[in-house]
Amino acid sequence: MKNTALIALATLATVLVTPAQAQFRTPEAAIKYRQSVMTVQGRAFYGTIGAMASGRMPYDAKLAADNAELVVMLSKLPWIAFGPGTDKGAPTDAKPAIWTEQARFKELGDKMQGEVVKLAAAAKTGNLDQLKAAYGPARDACKACHDAFTSQ
Amino acid sequence: MKNTALIALATLATVLVTPAQAQFRTPEAAIKYRQSVMTVQGRAFYGTIGAMASGRMPYDAKLAADNAELVVMLSKLPWIAFGPGTDKGAPTDAKPAIWTEQARFKELGDKMQGEVVKLAAAAKTGNLDQLKAAYGPARDACKACHDAFTSQ
């Protein structure tokens, strides 16, 4: 039986439960989760859509649309992993301001989520110019939140 | 200017480019990416859908359907990060068999992807019994590949 890792993962992912969403067992698990979301999102957003928008990669309409849809889904995920007490517990670039300026953090997060929805709509048109036009504001929205709330 | 991290992420994510997909700059980047996909997937699959299927978490039809859709998207992602030379470069549970038994690896990966598509269809019905019925085969398909190709 080699399902130790799968069982460990399941245990790591869920212990305390709310009606709507499972919480994280430890701050370390929350930090690992939100960083993982960012890693996957970074490849889809910068490494694929951004590469097409800047000409570093050939435009592939389906790949752009699929990745934009993925970004929309991922953009909803990390927030639950910034709960109280998750400012430390593993190496993290998250600044304390996330927990002391929650309204501003939410505002910038909401702005980003709105822009990536527009990006996905643009990607679905299959038109590179529309993708480029929507990519800039989405990138700026990512950057605004990272500038304000991460130490890198 | 604090966009160092974002630029670094963009650089990390894409350097060599094929017509369809960006490759990884280093084996470490590939390993980090595939592990991140698994972390995000683990929460959606085991920590949310699995928790509902086993009664550890109250059934929420929309949350189940959203997470199943996310799992379908994530299930497509890690494969590109198992390229030649990515068997080492960072701590990894991936066994050498991945690179010496590629047909079997692909077979189990394809099986898993098929099962999670069925899971998503079941989740969309809004019926917990259907979710439970589809969860088992999907979990077994995950486990079969992890048993064969990971060291934990």
C-alpha cells in the first residue's frame, strides 16, 4: 500500500470544516497552498498568455482561452489561505499589511479578479489584439496587489 | 518598483518555447510546477469533493461542481512538467519509472483524466449519490498512478 502520500495530502487539506469551505490544518499548509496557486497561475498568466501578448510565444487562440479560463478559476482560490495566523509558519513574501489592511487587500484582489474575467472574455474572441488589450490591465492589477502586499 | 518577483516569475515560467506550450527553464522549475498543481488539486479533490463524499464536510452542490471543474482543468497540467531531465533538480517523490515506463505512465494519467471528467459530470447533477459514485473510481485512478510512480 503506497497511499500514504495521498492520505497525508487529504489530511493536510482538510481538518476543520466550515459549511462552505474547508480550512487549513496549519499555517504552513495555508502558505504552501497559496504559493502553489500563484505558481500555477504564474505559468498560465505570465508564461503563456503574457508570452503570447508580448510576442515571445506564437499566438494560439485555444491555448490562450484555456489558460485564461484557468486563471479565472485560480484567481478565486488563494484568499481563504490568508486567514488569521497565516502570516508566518513557513517562508512567505506576504507582508503583515495583508492582515492589518484587509479592506485594501480585498479591494485589490477583487480588482484583479474582475480584470482576469475580462481577459478570459477577450481570449475567447480568438483575436490577438483583444487579448493584448485585456492583458495589460490584468497584469497591472496583479502587480498592484503584489507591490502593496508582498515583500518582493 | 516592486515587480521583481513578478518579473522573476515570468522569466522562470517561460524561456524555451515550442509552438504549443512553453517549456521550463530548469528541472527545479518543472518540479515546483508539478508539485504546485498537485497541492492545489489535492485540496479540491480530497479536501473538498472527497470530504463531501465521505461526509466529513456538508454537501454543497455548487462548491462540489466548481471544484470538480477545477480538478478537470488541473488534471491536464502536470504532464508537460515531467520532461526529460526533470527526474532530479529538487526534492521529488517522482520515481525513475516515469521516464522508463512512459506508456504506462501515460495510460494511468489518461485514465485519471477520464475519471475526473466523469466526476465533473456527476457533480453537475447536484446529486450527492452520483458524486459519491463517481468519486471512488476517480480516487482509485489517482491512487493507481501514485502507487506506481511516486515513492511515497
